[in-house]
Amino acid sequence: MSAAAKTDKTDKTDMPVLAMCAGTYREQPATGRLARLFRRVWSHRLPEHSAGGTAVVPDGCSDLIWTGGRLMVIGPDRIAAFPALPAGETVLGLRFRPGAALRWLDVPLSELVGRSVPLRDVRGDVGAIEEQLADESDAGRRLARLCAWAGGEAAAAIDPQGDMEALFNRLSGGTLHDFSAGAALGERTLRRRSRDHFGYGPKTLERVLRLQRLLGLLQKPASDNLAILAYEAGYADQAHMSRDVKELTTLTPQDIRRQLSA
């Protein structure tokens, strides 16, 4: 066996694992008053052992999570993040609706890109709920308590920015060219507001959401042909897809498909 082959084999062993493939991940839509501020409720039971890191790939979103005995705001990512989380821990999370986080946190998302910030550093009124969550020994009851508190926060929150949610939804299934409201806003205003609400400009958001579109296709592929999947996801060609996916995730499309089908 050549040295190159040995290196490749070692790399596969140490390859990061997609977060959705590590341990047990569950999510469901936010409902009731909670849905005014958040779009998804999730829990992630981390594995006891992992050979490589856990890759959290960018999705254009920010989250409020419970981990390590405190509430944290997870800012949007430009590229995959590899958080150091305790093995076997159950992380609980609420994913903000597009256009909602800025108005509740009162912090531009551009200041939170690639960062994890204690919620108490952003909002000083969370000591009581953190104590209540810490007192719960059952993850299910803890999540229910978190949702009840967040639902109260959502009921009093300012409505999400509708045009930014429309931008996110449009780019989730299309391109920036298809976003007709962008012309009314103007290029500079659209870029500034996108940075405030998503952490980066609309071009980067488009790139991130195209990756998410590909992940959805790889989870339930209508074809095994990567060139066809690249076209369906919105890439110029397979080479464009491979290059973009590698830059955003550190993985190749083949690596991702292998993990999702395992």
C-alpha cells in the first residue's frame, strides 16, 4: 500500500461526522406562540465516543441552545463549525425564524457570525430560567420548560422582519435573481439588512442555502448521479458543487452521501 493510500485511509477514519449523523438528533416545527419567534425545536443526544470531530454545517440560521448548564446564542456560520461538546450530553435547541433573532436579541447577527455567546451577555434577565432548567434532571421536561419560557418571550416579541423571511424562503428554493422584492429595497439596503438579520450578505446566504438544498436532495435522492443532483440543487455543474461543498463543510459530496446513507 502506498503512503498516499495510507494517508487517505487515515483521513477517512478521522473524518468529521455531520452533526445530523452523530448520536441521536430530533427536531420538530415550533407551534403555538413559540412559532412567532422560532421555527424549529430540536434535541441532540451526542455519542459517547467519536473518532473525528462533529461538523455543524452552515444553514443561514441562529439558535438558542441549552448546553453545559447555560443558555447560549449560536450565531450563523459561514463555514462548518466544530464545537467542543461533552460526549453523551443532550443539547436542546430552538432555531430562530428568519428575520426574528435581531429584534429579540437587539444585536446585529453580523456580530455573532461563527460565535457562541452566553445569553446572559446579551440579555441580563435569564438567571431564573437557567436555574429552573438546571434543576430539571429529565431532558424532555427540560425542553418543555425551555419552550414554555421561550413561548412567553415570543408572545411579547416584535414581529419578525417579513421581507427578510421572504428573502430566506426565496433563496431556500431559488436564486437571488428570483427575489423580486430585492429590486424595491435596492442593492445596498438589501446587503445591509441581510447582514443584520443573517450575519452576511445575500450572495453568501444564497450559497449557504444552496448547500442546504443539496443536503435535502442527498437525504432522499431521486438519482445516484451527482451531476444530476448538482443541477437540481442549483450548482453550475458537478465541479462547482464539489468545490463549494468542500469549502463550506470540509467534506466532499461523496463523503456526505456516504454518511447520510449509513
